[in-house]
Amino acid sequence: MQYIFALFVVSISFLSQANSQKWDGFTESYIKHLKKSLNKKAIPGAALSIVKPNSPSIALGIGVTKLKNGQPITENTRFRLASISKTFAGSLAAKLAAQGAFSLNDPVDKYLQGVHFSNFDESLKIYHLLSHSSGLVPNAYDNLIESRMKYPDIVNKLTDIEPLCTPGRCYGYQNVMFSLIGDIAEQSTGLSYNNWLKKFLFKPLKMTNASVGYHAMLVDEDYAHPHVRGRKRWYTAKLKKNYYKVEPAAGVNASASDMVQWLKAQLGNYPNVLNDKVLSLQVTNYTKTNKELKRRIWRKNLKEAHYGLGWRIYDYAGETLYYHSGWVQGYRADIVVLPRLNIGFSLMLNAETGLINELTTDFIDRVLVEYKDKDIV
């Protein structure tokens, strides 16, 4: 019996070692492809994060922070997450709801002192903000984010807009409306949104480089500068403050090492921070997003698309994945979580390029070819 048990243990050990070697080869191949693609397009810099159970996490900096006199990007170099910030807001809102700070079905007006949406009465709920189903025209007053107008003044202009449909009936992507979750968190708990992220997400997850806001991005020189494309080459641009006005929608900064921790949390590795109830709540299919089915590069594989709480939920070639992208001037970013396979992926670029769509899709497709019908060990 002892002999049989020993053979069993040895077999498991060899299987685990073989799977580990296979994964190492898989990631090495992808990283080689990634670097070649970035070099071909002369992308200044990137930050890659990949996690998988029972394997060393990957946090990799590539290229330089800026084209002239830049420094090498490391796993600790800060990037703008842009709209990937919404995943933090969604997780925090789900956490606060699970703790009883508010109900996602509460009327928005209950928590917004001095702000009243006259065309909604009590039909506009908290979950409508987070799932982009308020009924307003897409990107309502987002143009004012790029003006000198302050965030509270932009919110006040939203209150009298006539909705296109009743809340919950149609999808319209928002930044200003979405960011009201920050005001709701503060009104319901007495703690600012920024402090909630720092104390209850960043700190316990050991996201040591993560921060919120323009000034936090510039605390030292270890940040990726934005780059825009001219006629023949990339140019370093000035970091803009505008979308930092809407912190829950677009205000988070993070490094590759930070994103490793965020991916692990999304895969359930830190239940004391984000437990199963919270993780399940944030990816509830609140809003159909049929427009996503027409995405050129994903069109052949995307079967269903929904929005949860700060997360997109896709049926991609029969596999459920959670996703979000980010895009502000000079930056692009993607995050992907494959829950069944326990694999997480994040890529951030300090250049405003559609190449990121191809690089993220390539990673997903490679994973599904290798592991779709197999168990991850």
C-alpha cells in the first residue's frame, strides 16, 4: 500500500512539473510575441501582468517611461488605468453592499445631498449607475470632463437631462454618472472614495504603487508618460488632469506588480478583501451590451455581452471571461479574468494605439487553444 501511495505522489509530482513547464513555455512564447509586436510599432513602453495558480506570477516592465531621457519601465512603474478604474469601483460597491452600507437597489437620490434627478423620481438605483443602465444618452456630458468645469458642476447639469429610456431598459456608457458611486460611498460611510480604495483595497492587497489622482501619479519620476502618434512617429505628451475629475470612472494609477495583486483578488485569492459573495455580485449580468458583439477583432468569437458592476462579462467562444479596457490620451490598458481557468491578464501601454486589441485577443486565443477543454493544475 505504501508503494502504491508513493507511486501516486510521484505521478502527481511529475504531472505538476509537466504542467508548470508547459505554462512557462506558453508565457515565454507570448512575451516574445508581445515584445516583437511592440518593437515593430515602436511603442515606447508597456507593463504586463499574468497570474495562474501554482505558478510564479509575471509582472514585467518593457521599454521606457518616455522617449527622450526616459528610464526603463519596471514592474513598479505607474501607468494610468483609465476606465479599468471602474473595476475597482465595482468591486468596492459590491463590498459595501455586502457589508450593508447601502443596497444596490437604493434610490440614488437617497445618498446625494443637494442633487436631485428630476426626471427619475426614485426609479434611478445605485446599480443603474454602475451598470451603465441609467437611461441617459451615452457619455452624457463627458465632453465637459475635458473642460475647466468642476465635477460637481457637471453633475448638476446631468440632473435635468431627459432620459432615452427608463432605468434598466437600455445601455449607455457613462463616466460622470458612473462616478456618483464615489459620492454615494462617502455619504453612506463617512469615508471618502479615495480613502476607501487606499485602506480597504490597495493596502490589504499590498498594491504598493497604486494610487488615485493626478498628483499621486506625479509623486516621483517612476511613471509612464503618455505618448500620441504624429504623422511618422510617437511624441511624448503632457499628462492631462481632465479624466482624473471622475475618480471612480478613470482615476486609478497602478503598476504591473499592483495588477498582479488585483488579478489575484479577482480570482478569489484574498477572500478577506473580496470574498465569493462580492466577486459574484460584481459580475451579475445587469445590462445587455449588444453593441460589443460587433467589435471587429472579437466579432467571430463573442456570443454574449453584458455589463455588471464596473466589469464587462463576455461569452467568448463558449468561455466566460470578465474584461475591461481603458483609454485616455496617451494610454491604453486591458484587463482579462478567465474564472474557470483561474487565469488573469493585464496589459498597459503608454501609447494611444489599437495594437492593444490584437495583443489581448492573441493572449485569450492562445489560452483557449491550450486549455479550453483541460483542467489547470
